Amino acid sequence: MLRRITFLFALVLSVYASAQERIQDLIYMKSGGAAFTMDVFKPKAPNGAAIIYMVSGGWFSAHENINPQLAEGLNAQGYTVFEVVHGSQPKYTIPEIRKMITRAIRYIHANAAQYGVDPDRLGITGASAGGHLSLFAGGTGDAGNPDARDPIERQPSSVAAVVAYMPPTDFMNYGTFKPKELLTGLMFSPFKAAFGLPANPTDDQLNAIAKAASPIYTVTPKFPPTLLVHGDKDVLVPIQQSEVMLEALKKAGVTSELVTVKGGAHDGVTFAGGIQRMMEWFGTYLKKKG
């Protein structure tokens, strides 16, 4: 699914195609004998802003799913693009993956000058699990720990704008499902490992896990401007997930919008339907200040 979506996304973005420089396999984190990497795509005419793209679907990520064409369309608008690969389920859980994404953002802040990027002009985007992780990045960004021994950990993990395509946002309130029905049922069976469920979990354990995995509970007035894009025919992640997220953002006074793609499912139709608005969103909220 992820490969098909990114391919369709790339086809639409190909109209913006532009020459680029690609830097591969930058290590942003080492843990347990494994290295986690990102690729950087530098535009021919940089505008000083950058977009972080979550290479993620079903909380699975792989280097072969990095898509140069996808980055090319954003490069043509002047954006430097960081395509981030994270550890995949079933080996890694959502809380562990979230820590990787936070580390990747700190790494980008630390090396922003090297890539000609203003660290105050970072946007983040992704689809499905990638959108889910993008929202978590928006809601949990911090200023870094100035007392950390690791210089990367002294850096912020904040972003200035979010665009999330078809994201799951609230596992406590997922369509008609309760956490127990959702996390232990057949529909979510390919994704169960990502939640790190214990054997024979109690209802209280399931509720706690579902809530901790839901970016909607990170919403505060400090959340960055956020665009949600969702298809009204999405069965896997119902549009209700973006609707409740939008409601929470609006209630907190956050600049936010939902683009509803008529006929869009969990697919490239939804991607295509949101691309123009995504370009406009980043163009507005990653603008150079002053």
C-alpha cells in the first residue's frame, strides 16, 4: 500500500519536476547495534525552508520506499526534503518509533546550516502512519535539553507546520470501534505489533495503550498550523479521525483545516486531491519571516 501511494503521489508531483542533489543514508540515530537513516534532497534553487517526509505506512518503513520523484516536486518549489526511515513494526512499537522521529528532527535542527535550511522553517508530512507520526511531531515538539551530554539532544524537536494525509488520530474513539474491538480485532491484526500489546491485556491496559498512541491527546494551543487531508470513502482510517482531530485543534485555537477528498479512499486519489492545498499550506506557514 505505501509503495503504491508514494508512486501515485510521485506521478502527480512530477509536474513540478526539477533537478536535485541527493545525499543518501545519513545516520540520525544508532541503537541496539542498528543505524537509522534519512536521505536529503537538495533543490537547485533553495528557499531556505525544509519538509520532512515520513517514509511510513502501517508503521513499517524501508529505504527502498524512499521516493526521489516525490522529493523532486517539493525541490522544484525550493524546499530541501528530508525523507526519514524509521525502525519498523513488529520489531519496534509506536512509542519507540516516535522517539526515532523526535531524534531525526533534532538531527535536522542540529545540521540545518549545513544544508542551507532555516530551522524555524521546518514542515512535516506523511500519509496514514506517516501522517499519524507527523501529528505527534507537531504536538510533542520541545526546545531540547540544554544539559544533555549528547549535542543532538540539546536541539529542538519542533516543526513549524504539519500536513497529515488520512491519519489515525484517536484510537480511543475510532469510528464505531472501542479500543478492545479495534486493537484485538481482525481489521487491525496487521498492525497489532506496533502497539506492543501484552498477552491477554485488560481493558484498562488497552485503553492506556490506545490513548498513548493517539496524537489527538497532544493538542495544545502551541500546536503548529495543521492541514488534514482525508478521503470520504476511506474504510481503513475513517474520515472521522481527521474530523475529531480538526475539532480538537480548533477548540485549542490552532490554525487548522480539513480537505475532504470526494471519492478518495486510503489511496492515491486522496493524495492527489490534497497536493495543491499542501503546497499552499507550506508556502504560507514556512514563509521567511521579516
